[in-house]
Amino acid sequence: MATINKNLSVYDKSTLPSAKDFRFGVVVSEWNDTITEGLYKGAEDAFLDNEVPAGNIIRWNVPGSFELIYGAKKMLQTQKVDAVIVIGCVIQGQTKHFDFVCEGVTQGIKDLNVQTDIPVIFCVLTDNTMQQSIDRSGGIHGNKGTEAAIAAIKMAYIRQQASLTHDYVPQNLLTSGAIQLDEGTPLELKE
């Protein structure tokens, strides 16, 4: 496992951009809530440690990890956020359900990152055992939620710098998959 001998909660604050003006969305799965609450706490603590005002952290709960995609999509569409973190935990069972959920959530979050201008950070533990999840949500390996918050801060900064402005531009996804920035014509991406 990639987190062996690594503490996910360690970061160098001096290397991070200022986060005090950013707004972050966090969509949290209620399934395996002992784990997801620990992950959320790690993310929240990291945001607060990096001067994100508590009022700039928007939390929504969804029933399970598969619903994280829809929750993130709606947050992107309705909230003025600079990045979104999706937090979930899927633990291997005796059926293929684990594979289907993990693949679907991974692809769904990837799609949101491709289709929208706001980064969505993947913080879904996909472990073989509950102990592995405990170890990565505030246990011996630290907290993957902390790592996700640091990634969100960095990606919000990249988004800000890439646009050369911090103004929010509402986006609508058309059924064709194109992005419509305003009431006008859809944005066409050309290679």
C-alpha cells in the first residue's frame, strides 16, 4: 500500500499559497461514517490551519460513495467554490460490488475534472480492510483528508493563476458534454 511509512498529515505550510480567500466544498459519504468523519476532520483542520475561514468551508452529506459524483456536480453548479473534495470509504467485501463502486466513482470524479473548470479532489479510501481505512483516516498513517485539503488549496491556486482572475464564471454542462459559460453559445474546445 502506498501509505506505508508515510504520514499523510505532514505538510510544509510555508510552501503553500494563501488560502484565506478561497471557498471549498466538501461532499462526505455517510457510508462507513466512522472513517469519513475522520477524513472530514483532517480536511477541515488543514483548511483552518491554512487560514480558510470556517464560513468558506461548505459541507454536504450524501448517502454513499457512489452519490459523491452527483453531490459534487450539484455543488459545482450551485456554490461559488474554488475546489471540491469528495470524501468516501469503500471496503472490499465478498462480491464485485466493491469493484463497480470504486470504478464508477473514480470515473465520475475524473469526468467532473475534465468537464468543469473547478478541481474535484478524490479522497475516497478503497481499502481491503477496515483497519487499513482506520490507519489512513487519522490512524498510524495520518489522515488522507489532510492530504486532500492541501491538494485542494494547491489546485484552487493553480485555477486562480491560470485564469489570471479570481472572478467566478458560472458553467453549465450541455447534454452534448460541451461547457456553456453564459446564455450565449457553447464553448467549443479545439485541438
